[in-house]
Amino acid sequence: MKVLIVDDEPLARRGLSQALAVFDNIEVIGSASDGDQALSMIRSLIPDLVFLDIDMPGKTGIEVAAALGRNHAAEVVFVTAFDNYGEEAFSVEATDYLLKPINLERLRQAISRADRRKAERMAIPARHALPNYLTQRSFGLPNGQDLPESEIIWIEAAKDYALIHTRIRSHIVRATMSQLSERLGTLVVRVHRSALVAVQWVQGWKNYRKGASSLLLKDGTQVQVGPTYLHSTREALHGIQGEAW
């Protein structure tokens, strides 16, 4: 995938470029330091994926994404501290949102999600598929769309917001982990103070030294299990998805 990095801080651009170097399927084709330069480079270089800082001089990352529109070829991953931009981010469709400082595992997830999303956007939709509202329960999103609950893989706390991760993108909502856990019921299990995991997406366990554990999900994501949630997680997954890998 051809990648463009957009951030007004040179150290941030360099750090993300170095982090991306470990991924064999990533080619960083350029970097931009402000929104206007980013728009020009996106339109001329046509990257597959843009890592877009939100807080920049001139056009913000949200304004850049809005200017590109929904039908642009580039997938957008926002990179942000989520201090002031959560509400505005609701209105702009993005593949994922990464919190600074960037975690390498979350970076891998964002790349995989962008890759799947791009592939599925290019695929021909099934002609005879039933509308989601006829086949399954849905979760109402801030943009007015309905997300089928079966598409939710895991949910990540992000300060005052939560990121609902699916195979092809992440959705930002203003809600607590407790509120989402109550809303989704037995579909999810609380595995960490900042994470909920959909039971049907759990593939196995991985145990580390000193009692640390994580879950492997069917899309390749690993989610840490907090020590205080270890017993309840094992109870919830007992007899369903408990094998090691």
C-alpha cells in the first residue's frame, strides 16, 4: 500500500515513518506538513492510505478529509490526541482513529483494516443480499447510520469517546465502556477497563509470564486482558472460545 503521512510536527512524521518501516506491504511515498499541502499531494500521488493528523495549522485533518469526499480512493486514518475534535470527527468517514502516542499493534490493525476496506469497496456487492435491518439487530451511529451488531469486533475506550472496530473501519461514538456493555449485553465481554470484545470474534488465548494474558481475535487483532478482568473473561468465554494458540 502506498502511504502518505500528514503531520505538522517533523518528529511525529519521522516517528510514524520509522514505525511503518516494519510492515512489508507499506511504501511511504511522501509526507506533508499542513492541510493544503496534504490535499495537493493526495490528488497528485493518489496514495492508498493517508495517516492524517487532525490538529494542524491552516486546514485541519478533518477539513482535509471532508474536502476529499467519500468517493476518494485514499483510505484515511486520523492520528489525534482526541482533545477537542471528537464531535467534528463524527461527520467525517475514516477507516480508523489512532491515539498519540501510536501503539504498534493498533497501527497494524489500522493498516489491515484499511487494506480490507479498500478491497471490499472495489468488490462487486452481492445482488441478493437482504438489507441489514431485515436480518439482524443494529447499533445506531451518530451519523444516523445503523451498524449491524454482528459486525462489531471490539470496542476501545478513547478518553471521552469509544472506537467501535469492524473489519473495514472504526466508528467513533461518545459513550462509556459501561454504557456500551449494557447496550450490547452478552454479545460482548469486558476484558479490560478500556476494551470490550465481541464473543463471536474470539479465536483464542495467549498467556504470558506473571499472569498477563491477551485474546486473539479472528481478524488477527490482539487485545490485552486486564488482571482484574481475567477471571470474568474466562468465565464468559468458557466452552465457547478458550483454546490457546
